Amino acid sequence: MAFLTLQGISKRYGDFTAIEQLDLAVERGELLALLGPSGCGKTTTLQMVAGFVTPTTGRILLDGRDITQERPEKRGVGVVFQSYALFPHMTVAGNVGFGLEMRKVKRKERDERVAEALSLVRLNGLGHRYPKELSGGQRQRVAIARAIAMQPELLLLDEPMSNLDAKLREEMHIELRAIQKRLGITTILVTHDQVEAMTMSDRIAVMHRGAIAQLSTPYDAYERPATPFASTFLGRTNAFPGEVLRRNPRCAEVAVAGTTLHVPHEGRQVDGSVNVYIRPEKVHLANGDARVRGRIATRVFVGNQWLLEVETELGKLRVAQPNLGAPPPEEGHEVGLAWTDDDLRVLTQDDRESAHGHA
Amino acid sequence: MATLEDGRPGAAPWLLSGPALLLFVGLLLVPLLLTLMLSFRVFSDTAGVTSAYTLTNYWEVVSDPYYGTIFLRTAGLAFAVTLLSIVLGVPETIVLARMKRPWQSLCLLIVLGPLLISVVVRTLGWQILLGNNGVLNNLLQSLHITSEPIRLVFTMTGMIIALTHVLVPFMVMSVWATMQKLDPQVEWAGRSLGGSPFAVFRRVVLPQIMPGVLSGSIIVFALSASAFATPALIGGRRLKVVATAAYDEFLGTLNWPLGASIAVLLLIANVAIVMGCSRLAERRFRHIFD
Amino acid sequence: MKQNGILGLVYNAFFLTFIIAPLAAVMLVAFTDKGYISMPFDGASLRWFRAILENDDIVSAFWLSVRLAFASATIGVVLAVPAALAIARYRFPGRAALTSFFLSPMMIPAVVLGIAFLRFLSLLHLSGSFWSLVCAHVIIVLPYALRLALSSAVGLDRDAERAALSCGASRFTAFRRVVLPMIRTGVAGGWVLSFIQSFDELTMTIFVATPGTTTLPVAMYNQIAQTIDPLVASVSAVLIVGTVLLMILLDRMVGLDRILIGEAR
């Protein structure tokens, strides 16, 4: 029995549908990421779980309890807001202890638990400061400490890293995940940053236009995207339109720009107009056994890898080569490219069909 | 965003602000100084303002119980009006802040608009409403709440009501400005931590708007302590306040030095209260806001 | 944000009624057909509006107020705009003190200002002059014009001006063609607000006004202090309507909440 269940959740504002028939089960102790671009409905979903927004239809069950109509203050759900939303007129200790105060925890115990929470986020000794006197990173930790101090059953993180600079963000990904694992709190992370989602979560729910396009582990979400949207949203990819010629037991023969590619279909009922995908890192420069030849149009160095755009008969192919050994040839040179067919993916061009066509 | 000029400013800023500065020095600073000097002059019933200097004017104001009553009444009026403005104005501002457009803009316009209408008009309205034959009395009598008209004109109560009406928009303005700076997510944070709507209001929202309430109170207090028209028209001859007393001396008795000393005391009191309370408020709330 | 419950809306209605009540009372009384203050429910007429036109004192006081407000607002803006630009764009010693000085009339009780001007003008034997009254009003309205001009000037994008300079425009041309248009609405709003403040001014003007230079508020005050007859009510009604129209104009131009709450310090 899942710890948190969303059944048939939808949210409509007049004519506008923000969420359409959402079903989701979150296991106890897992960190699930709701990943998607702005407007996909991930924040609305979080707000419904927190109780700030009432669903139009559907039920929300927390540990077996129906909390759909329950008021936010009764739910025992900790929230970390995007802007942190610290109480500016209270000290750090006051902020962190607020949830405990609301539960009428006695002062002595409260102080102990506040100190515990602060040391967990490595802010020991800053209890007497005011939010205004802290840096952005410190404020974020206070927000986290405040949410977990009351030992909530569920933790909701609403794009908590978006206001941090890149370096700090990377560090916090690891740290926050460690805290979550240590406390074992079931957590939902809302983010548009796919690196963040992949780094921190046990499972990712890729959301698109008010519905879940794919729900799987980070690896599966990246390696086996279920919809065109998921393919292009997570990481970079190459996409080529084609027509299915024949469907074999394991792979499909797809005509792409004059050649035929054998693409594993993984049980999908692909037919007619499709897209064939391959990730840039799965394509490498080759000489002898090149599958296709082309001219390097752009070459960019980003530190840990080289990104190339190669004009081939298939179309413009993006290639990512790790920065090991010699740099690739310069722009204008002719090169051969190769890949393993197992790394190819195929999906019907229509988003919705693909999702339903998945076996 | 505007950035300040680099390097030395030279004469430019002084040239630009020169005309205004000259006018202010000549027509503000000088008259105020002259008034100060006037307050030290001797006044005699026969010769008018003489050229002798004395402190008797101040002494008279400070020691004479007549003026003592006036100062006390003015202070009492100011306190009452400030308190009433808080009680009436703060809830209204909170309600306004939670409204949706376009209602919000409309209501804000109605509340703040009267500031652009002359105080004579507003006070006339209260005279009509509060008179013995006025609307309020007629209403109360027709509802059989009272059998005789209540005297409201020429009373302290009437003055307080009318002055509150004139000044409560300033309270609303001040609290509104503070509320605009609040992060709405902070309220939700309070709720998610287990606070009922009332607890969140009391512990999270109210403390944050305190600075606005305070600065509004300072403005309302200062303005009601120096109010003239409303006390003159609603209070009448028998309920003098500082401003009307000064008027009496100047345009009634023609004892200009005495009037000037009242004015100087009023100015000092005003500045002292405003600056003193502002400084206190700043120190108290320094850690909260930028 | 939390929505308003029924309690909030009821309170709001009560509060708005409180605010409007005296103004509504005045407007109603203006339409009475009786010769004394009464409600027009048992007889309405426009006689008191016609009476305005027949009352020379009121009419001349009205025109004086208009001319006075026009002059004060214009001079106020002409003085305030350069000062605002100076304060907004240059960092010079005394900048904060200068700003406070220019804004100080708002903190000085109107009574004190009235007395000070009265003393000053009588010493110079300039009491009955229209232009001395204008000067006094300029002092009163300049803070309002300055505040609005300041908030416009502070929000100005200097880069636009620098772009003009890099295209070869002289400093003056850049000012005239780039800066001035950008602060135009703030300045115009400042003018309208100054006009209204000067027109409405009562307390200070009472001290400085003479029989030859009586403004409309002072004339009305004098009337009310003696007896109240519906004439003041009809004049007030006209003023209310006029102000509402100006308010709408102001709102279109600059946005009323920005003016009334103000920004730059």
C-alpha cells in the first residue's frame, strides 16, 4: 500500500484545465520528483497535496487517511517554498520552532529539537539571527530545518534550489538527499531542472500539460523515454522523422532519409510516422565502420566534453565526445559517425499515442 | 535602474536645485525664524508688538491652566483619533489587501480619494450628519434607539469622529504600503506548519504589518495634534485645541507674540514626536526589513 | 492569499459607508429646495446651484483659487523637476539634508506655516498680494511635486540617455528628447496633484488670506463658521464632482495608489 496516493485528481479553473486525471502512488521513504516545464501543473499538484488548493475531482490519501478536504494545518505536511517564505520578524530559532509551537510542544523539548534540526542542516549556533542577516544558502537551510523540525509525515519541496547559484545548487542536491535518506521522510520534489531531478530522486514523474507523461526511475526516464516530450525534455537528443516499413519481433525497420534503420521497439506498437532518437553521447566518431558520413558544422568545448554538430544525410546529428585524449577534428572536416543499434529509440510522433501505446 | 553620476558632481546639482533652495530658504526658513523671534517679543494691549524681548509668552503658555487644558485636550484628541484610526483602519486595509481586482482598486480609490477633497467639504458633511437635526440623529430617533437628539456637534466625541474620518486614510495608506511588501507564501508557510488561520494571522501577519501601523500612527497623531479646520468647525468656540488657540491669539486678540509661542511649541512638539517615534520604530524593526 | 469571508466584506461595506457618508450628505443637501439645511427627499431643486452663479463672492473666490492653484502648481513643478533630477542623479554632500528640507513642509503643521507666512508678509507689507499667496502655496505644494518627480527620475534608465549621447546628441538634446519624455507622466501627475493640494488648502491660507485674496475654501469656511446654508453644500457638491473627475484623470496618468502612497524618499 503506497504511502501517498493521488486518485483521479484534476483541477479546473473555469475553462482552463490545469491538471487532468492524475494518478500517482508514492512509496514510503522515497523521494519522487515532479519534473516538467513551467505550466505543466507540477506546482499545482504540490499545492493540492499541501492543502493550499482544493482538487476539482479526485482523492488524496496519506497513509490510508483521506486528506482531500483536510485543512493545511492539520495535514502534517512540511513544505519548503521556492522563496523560502521565512518569517522575517522571528529569529532562525523562532522560525524553526514555529511548527513545534503550533503543536504545543513544551519549551525545553522545543529548544532541543530546534537545535537538532539546525545541526542537521549545519547551521548550529545561528539560532538567534534574523533571516535578513543570512545569506541565500543559509536561508534555504533554515527553510528546510523549519519544515523537518516538526517531523512531518510528508515533505514537499517546491523548486527549493532555483534561487541558488550553480555551485551551491550542486552541493545542496547531495546534502538535501542525504538528509532525506537519513530521516527517511517521504518527499516530493517539484523542479524544472532535470539534473536536479535525476540526482536526487528515486523516481521521476515527467509532467506535461497537466498529466504525467512518464513515471520511472531516473535511469529509465533517460534511457527509455516513453513520449516525444520526455525524450526531448530530459537531456539532449537527436530526433529523425521516419516511416515504419516493417515490424519484427524485436525491432522495427524504419526508413529515415534514404536509409533503413533497425530500431528496437521495446514492445511498442509503432507504426506509420515515427521519430527515431539517439542520445549525443551514444554517437561516436569512427573511420572504418562508419554508419554515416558528414561534415562538422559546429564544434564547441564545454570542459568535460566536446559537442559537435555534424551535417549528414540523415540530418543534423549532435555528437558528444568525452574530453579524453585528442580533440575531435575542427569545423569543416569530414568525419564518419557510428553507434550501436540498441541505443536507438523509436516513438510514434503523437505524444498521447506514445504514452498509451506503451506496453 | 537609475545610477548616480560618477566622478565629482561639480556645481550641477546645486544649479539645478538652486531656485527651489532659494525659495525655501527665503520663504520657509526665514519666516519660521521670524516667528521664533516674534515669540520672544513683548506684547502690550496698547502698543501691540513692541521691540522688547522676553520669555513671558512661553511662561504664560506653560503655566496658565487655560493653555494647560488646551494642550491636554489636544493630546487627548490626538490619542483618541489615533486609536480609532488603528481600530477602524487596520482591519479595512487587511480586507482590502485580500480583495481581487477590480474591486480592490475601486475600494482603494474610495477610501483614499477623500484626501483630494478639501477638508472644509468633509467637515461640512459631518456638521450635516451630526447636527441636532442631522441625519444621524434623525436615523437614531426614527429607529427608536434614542428619543432625544444626542449632542454631537460641539462635543469632543463629534470632533473625534470627524477628525478620524479625515485622517484614517493616512493610516490605510501606511499599512497598505507595508502589506504590499509581504510575501504571500509566508502565510502558507505558517499554515503548513500547523497554524490555524487565526494563529497565522496573529503570529505571522500582524507582527509584519506593525511597522506600518506604527508609522501610520505617528502621521495620524501629528496631524490630529495640529488640526485646525475640523476642531474649529465641529468643536466650536468652547473646545479649543492648540491650532485654534493660536488662531485666536493671532486673528482674535492680535497678541501675535503669544500666538507665535504657541506655534513654536506646536512645531517643536510635532517634530520631536515624529522624529523620536520614527527613530524608535526604526531601531525596533531594523532586523526585519531592509 | 486568503479570501475575504463574509465578515470582511461586511466590515468593508461599513467602512466605505463611513467614508462616503459625509460626502453623500453634502451632495444630497445641495439639491434641497428649502432655504435651510435639509434633505431633498420632500422637494428637490437646483436653486442652490443657480445661487452659486449669483453669488459674486463665491464666484470670484473660485476663480482666485483656480488661478492660484494653476500658478502654484506650475511654479512648483518648474522648481521641483530640476531639483528632483539633481537629487536622483548626483551624489553630492548635503543631498539627504536637501531632500529633507524640500519635503519638510509636509511635516510642519499648517497652522505654523500660516503664522510664519503671516508674520513674514506683514513685515514686508506684502499682505494682500496675489503673488505672495502664490509663493506661500508653492512652498506647500512643492513636496508633492518633488516626490512624484523624484520617483520618476529615480526609476529612469540612464542607459537610454547614454545611448543617445553615444549617437552624437548633445547633453541638452539628450535631456530634451530622451529624459524629459520619460519623466513626463510623473511630472504631469505632480502638477495635477499640486493643483489639487493648492486648491484645497485651507488652514495656512486662512492666516494669509485678505478680503481681496480669499480662496474658495476660505470663503466657504467663513460662511460655515457663521451659518450653514445649502449654498456651501452646492458649492461642495460641485467640488466633489470636479475632484472625482480629476482623480480619474490622475489615475489614468500615473495611477492613484502610486501618488497617494508615494515612493521615493
